[in-house]
Amino acid sequence: MCSWWFIDALVAVGRREQAEDLFRRILARRNHLGLLSEDLDGIDGTLWGNFPQTFSMVGMILSAMRLSRSWEEGLWRAS
């Protein structure tokens, strides 16, 4: 969950490229079912802990929305 908050903070301060990179790196750490655990090992990315899907999925969805906001705004302005 904290990783998603960090991504949101990066977007808020205009560091979109860094936020997108981190978003992709986190998504790459999902297991074979597409799930994220509570924690990741900071060195090798091993999944630790339980799989609280509400927290990780809601955080992922909100961060994805924030990262795509400029695209959505551009789409609506063009019409």
C-alpha cells in the first residue's frame, strides 16, 4: 500500500516518469496469479506476507487512475 501512496505523491509533485517506472516495476513483481502480497523484499523482490487483495488492488487502481489522468483530460479536451 505504501508503494502506491509513494507513486501518488510522485505524480502530485510532477515526477510522473519516476512514478510510471515504479508502477511498472511493482506490477512486474506480481505472482503467477497476478496478486501482490503485503510486502516485498527490497533487494530481490520476493513476496512476503499475506495477500490482502483489497489494499493492493485499490491502491493499484487509484495509482493507475492518477497516472492516466492527463491522458483522460487530453481526451476530453479534444472532443
